Amino acid sequence: MARPPSRTPADTKANRPHDPRGKERFNEERAAYTVASAQPDLEAGVSAIRETVRTLPPRPGVYRMLDARGDVLYVGKARSLKARVANYTQVAALTNRLQRMVSQTRSMEIVTTNSEAGALLLEAQFIKRYRPPFNVLLRDDKSFPFILLRADHAFPRIHKHRGARRAKGNYYGPFASAGSVNKTLNALQKLFLLRSCTDSFFNNRDRPCLLYQIKRCSAPCVGRIDEAGYEELVQQAKDFLGGKSSSVQQDLEKQMAEAAEKLDFETAAILRDRLRAATFIQGAQAVNATGVGDADVFALAAKGGQIAVQAFFIRGGQNWGHRAFFPTHTQDVDKDEVLARVIMQFYEEVPPPRTVLVDRELPEAELLAQALCEMAEHKVEISVPQRGDRRRLMEQAQRNAVDALDRRLAERGTQAKLNRDLAEFLELEEPPQRIEIYDNSHIQGAKAVGAMVVAGPEGFEKGQYRKFNIKTAQTNDDFGMMREVMQRRFRNLAENPDGEEGKRNSHETVWPDLVLLDGGKGQMSTVRDTLAEMGIDNVPLIAIAKGPDHGREGREVFHFPDGREKTLPVNSPLLFHLQNLRDEVHRYVIGAHRAKRSRAITASPLDEIPGIGPARKRALLLHFGTAGKVRAAALDDLKRAPGISDAVAQQIYDFYHAA
């Protein structure tokens, strides 16, 4: 069973027509060919949309277009669902991109809302959840870090926070990166001497920790500062992070002067160090945001068919970092609309500030502002700065957007060259677009786990990584483990060779362009034979071994399925690229293996009892002390344990005393 071809004959250079108008005419003819060849599918899509339009109300809402498998192709919002969806039946007025979308549509799902702003919010949620291939997507796998000053303790803790904001307290952010938040947090600890330790650590101290010795904590855990004094420090931190940094600095300067006049030089020195920390935070601002208050700044740059959006995060007049985004699926979409889509999806993760500055007029800007107001529960203004500090800040964001896009294009050019060199070295027909790298990890066969990492044209695609808990391979059998991984990875593709037309972004339905194995001849022959047994004979395979004596001098040997071997020069950029691919799968599989071992270490015999979750397990251990005592307990003793009903007690007793 061969892998289906990934390109049609119409895509090859040999079939391109020669014409004085050149590429322009070719693109027109190719588009016409594509539409004509998809005409039956286009008619089926239009028919499915017309069937939906018949029952649609003229109300605001969100619509989802689904393909034959039920996967979401596109998510859109409308002021009037009936009028908006009906537009898709006018095929002649649609762009090629929308015609392709309609040709794949086989059904639709509709959700009505109370307002168009509500529809816009729901649209952003659905796009984030389904990642449709015909929507502009803000691709960013990393969540934004915040600084959290908790409010659930007499001596509040300050620390870095990611994820859902459920804890009670004040959140300050977003920060562009972990590095920027760590630097700010370290300076804040020196400036305000607030504790960063956990509550359990705090409650069990009987003497100050090292942070007190290096003047980064006031040691409230052992009474070196009272509650009122600590509260004063907390209030100063809130003022500083809330934009009143100058008043905090002036107060510290006044206290330092008073201490010096009283010849209390030790206190004066402490205040001096705190002032230096405040100056460090102020001086670390690469962007002058004085007078801006709380605002996010967005600027867009476009070049070579690619788009970059640069964002600055300003809070309390302080620059908390910047990040560049590179949205996808932007072809045939106006740049103004791309920026609006990016902003809406961005604020699905981050609470909107009161001001959003953009470098252009956005479509439906008032509606976007209204939706952000509902999300933030306060007024949000979207504006294009024309003069003053805000205009200078926007110009800086625009320059950063252009620079970020230039770097991106240069990196992609380098990556594209590496892929071309890779195709030549490994004798592939064309540069690989999806590379899958495999490795196993275990200790004497115990806690064995296999891993697959994926690299695409723009680097590693971490959302595509996969772990395989080894189930059937024998202890310490590396080849058997690799065989099991390959069988599980390619089983569905062997049964459905047209998988790349199936469910998107699923490991079981996407063909790799190259499989890279960490290993030598043994791994290569194992994988080659395993795929051959499954009827798969057209997946390029390469195994990378460390070379003589397993050294790391860059002497890797590349093993081909036919038994040939190749090497690369020690300083070859292509060798570094392949080593980077191998090292990434090493990192991922070793992390998965360590996590599996950690879970095994903390496992309890109580985990094996059906219906016993973490809460009941905790209650049993607190009551009896050990799992062994739970096993030996009488039924009446089990019933007396807190949180354990008679039925659950009977279930536990029967589990241990079954005949």
C-alpha cells in the first residue's frame, strides 16, 4: 500500500503554461481549473448551505461550517444569520479561498446570541477551541505570565502566575515572557521585601530563610515584621504596580534621608538598596511609556505574503515587554481585518486594558470595543494615536513589527534552505514539510515510553507531539518498543491511506514526509520491516546514530533503508539541524519517562480500588495513617472514616477480602 501523492500534476513546473503574461495568467488559469474541477463539490456545498438558510432567523449569532467528517472548517459571526449565510450561495462573488471552503462544506451548526457583540465573543471562543483552517488564527502556544499579589493571607505572597486567574488577589500583567516577569519579580522582592514562599513553607519556619539574609524578604514568618508594617509594604507594592511609582520612590527617598539624619546608617543602606531596585525596574524599560497608563499597542507589518503583529504591554506607565505574533490563514484577507481578528483572539487569553492602541482603522471598531467592554466589565477604548507620546510609541511598535517580520522571513529562508539541503542529502523528491522524529526511554525496560516530535517548515510543532506508553513490548527490547510505536502510529493510515483528506491535525490521518529515528541499523531494519508488513512502502526513513564509540563529536552516521550509510562534515549546518531534531525528541521522551517514574513513586495501593479518588484516598490515609492499615481495617472501622459512606466502605472491604 503506497502513500497517496501529495500534489496534483497541475502543480508541477512541467505543466506550467508559457505565456507573455507569465505567472499572473498561470495563477488565473490555475484558479479556474481548481474551481472547475471542484464544481460537483461546490454544488454540494451550496446545496447544504441553502438547506440551512431556509431555517435561519434574522438574528445575530455564530455559524460553523462543517465538512463531511464533521470537522469545523470556518467560524463566523453575523448581525443577521439569514442574510450573512445566504451570501455564501452567491458563488460568483466569492474569492477562491471561500469557494474552496464552500466546496468542502456539507453541514452547518448555528448558535443565536442576544447581540452582535455577544456573537463576536462566542466566535473568538469557537476559533480558539476548533482552530478552523479557513479562519485567521493567532498561533501562540504559550500562555502569558502575570505577577500575583495574593489577598488570602495575613501576610500576602507575591509570585509568578500562569493559567486561570482563580486565586484571590491582584494580578499584574501580562508580561511578554517568563524572563521579563522574573526580572521584575526579583526587583520587586528587593524593593518591597514581600515573601514569595508557599503557605506551608511559611507556616513551618522557626528562623529566617536565606531570602531574609540577602535582603529580599522581611521575614514575616518569624515575626521580624508585624502585620501592620507588612501591610504598608503591600500597599506600596500595589501603588508601584498600579502606576504610582514616582510617589513610592519619593517616599523611600524621604525615609532614607530621615534615617541618615538620625545616623541610622543601616536602615538608610537598606532603603538605598530598595531605591536601586525601583530604579532598575524603571531603567529596564526599553520603551518609553510615560503617561500612557494601562494600554496595549498593536502594529501590523506585511511583506512577502506574511504578516507580523507587534504588541507592547503597558501597565501603569511601565513597559512590561513586547511580543510579535505571526497569524496564519491570512491569504485573501484584508490586513485591517487580520489585525481585528488577532486582537479579538488575543483577549481570549488576557484581560483587556482600558486602552487599545492600533496603527490603523479597524473594521467594526465600535463593535470590537463593545465586545471587549463586556469581556473586561469596564470601558475599553480602541484608538489610532495621531500625536504626542502615544504616536511615538506606535511608531516604535511599527518599526518593531517590520524588524520582527524581516527576522521571520530570514529564518524561514534559512529553514527552507536547510530543508532543501536535507532533501538532497537524504535523496528525497522534495523538501519535507512534516518531519517526525522518534525515540524510546526506559530503565531496564521499566516505565518504558516512546515519543514522537514533529518539525514543520517553521520549526517544532509542539501541539503535534505524542507520547506512547509501551504496552506489549518485552522488557529491555528496544526494537520491540520501536515496532509497537510504529504500529500504533501508522495503524489507521494503513487502513485508510487517504488519511490526509481526513480529520485535520490528527496524528492518525496525516502522512509524514520524513521519519527520523534515533538509532542505528537495528532501529532502521525494525521500522522498515514493520511498515512493510503494514503495506506502507513510501514513507522516507532515516536513522541517525551517534557514530564511533557513541561520541558527541559530530560524527553521526545516517542509515538508509537499503543499508547504505552517510555522514556529514563536522561543522555542517545541516548536521546541526539534524542534531537539533534528535535532541528535541531526547528532551521530550526523557521528560515523559521521568514523569511516569514520578507518578509510580507517589502511587498508592489505594489507587487500585475502583471508585476511590484523590479526596477519599486522602481521607483514608489521614484517618488510618497508612495504606496497610486501611487494608487491615475491619468493615465497621472503614465506615467510621470521615467522608466514607457505608457503600464505599463495603466496596473497599470487598476489594481486599474477596474470596
